[in-house]
Amino acid sequence: MGLFALFAALPSHVRSQPTRPFVMATDQSESTFEGKWQRQTYEEAFKRLGIPIEVITMPAQRGTVMVDSGAVDGQFLCVFAYADSHPEQVRVEEPIYDVVFGLWVSRPELSLQRLADLEATNWSGIYRRGVELCQRSLSPLVPAERLSTISTEEIGVRMLLAGRVDFYCDLDVSINNALYGAEFKNVTSIRPLLTFGNPIPLYPYLNKRHAELGTRLAVVLRQMKAEGLLERIRQQVREELKRQ
């Protein structure tokens, strides 16, 4: 009884300490299109779970190490098979969205029915360094002297607009980040020529000690999708960036 009386006498801010935020890592800056809509999506999901969230930005490799060790609670996006090589993490069994690989162009007269038809053209192209599916898919079709790499999506878009190359191969999310950035937000000539390969779903991952929360997060994400909320968030972010 004495302990109970002592607890009751404590100030309310001592009796009810705030819940520690759940820390999620991403390699997308808050200023990018993807970074903005992903943050808004997770903020709404964790609000529905009744858990405060903190988002930190760090390179993807560092994020992996931090979540493996438990220093960070989870990360925004990884592919399905990522779980096979990271037993310290659990996949949330509901993808956030799919990404696709494609060729982007700025010249209106260019057309292509299939990726294999590139072999019959004399087009020159680029892909972002490290995007292996672009490299593997294009190398048999385009001679080395007409195929080169660039380091950022912004460089790729600049080269398309300047007419220095005919096509740029990358993920759709990377192109979106560039086109909704300040430098290119008024550009309307960049368009997808074609996409190739299967869409790749990306999933949240959590440190394994949060496995039970991962099950609840999957349910919330399904509900948000059923409401059409994820797509509405993306559209709202598009409109917001256009107005800036």
C-alpha cells in the first residue's frame, strides 16, 4: 500500500512516460517524391497502430546493418528474397508498392514494341551505375560503344533532354524522384518508352524482435490499400511538389 501511495503521489509526467518511438530507416531523403510519400504512408500506418514513429535517413547498406543489430527497429523497403540472407529481420507480409524497370526517352518520334527490338536500332543509351537488370538486359542488344553508365538519375534526365542519348534505363521510382524534383518539375517531354521484366514488390522489414508488430502492420497496410489511401497519398505528394 505504501508503494501504491508513493506512485499515486508522483507527478503525472513521471507516472506516464511516453512510448519510445519506433525507428524506421530509409535511404530516401524527405525532399524526394518517394521519400515524402513513403513517410506519409508509414506515419499513417503507425498512427493507426497507436505507436509513435521516427524516420531516419541513411545509406541502404548502413540501414541493413543497423536493423540486423537491432539499433534501428526496421526499414522501409526491401525485396521479397532479402529475408533469406538476413535472418535477424522479418518481412512484413504486405508490400508497400511495386517497382518496374523501363526505358525512358524524350524524343516523341521514338517507339519500340519489345526490348529485343533495340538490337535493330542504332540508338545510344545509358543506365544508372549499379542497376544490374538494365546492364544485363541491354548489354547483349546494344554495342558497348553506344551504351554507358551514369551515377545519378538527374544526370540521366539531363542527357535525355540535351539529346546526348536516345534512351535511359532505370527504375520508375528513380525517374519519378528526378522529375518531381525542383530542377525538372516543369519538364513534360520525358516519357516511358517501355517497361520490361516483372514488377518487383517491395516490403517493409523489421528486426525479428518486432515480429508480432509486423503481423499487425501488414493488416493495417492492407486496410489502407483497400481504402485507396496509398494512391491518394502519392497523388497528394505529386500535387504538392508541382506547386513548390
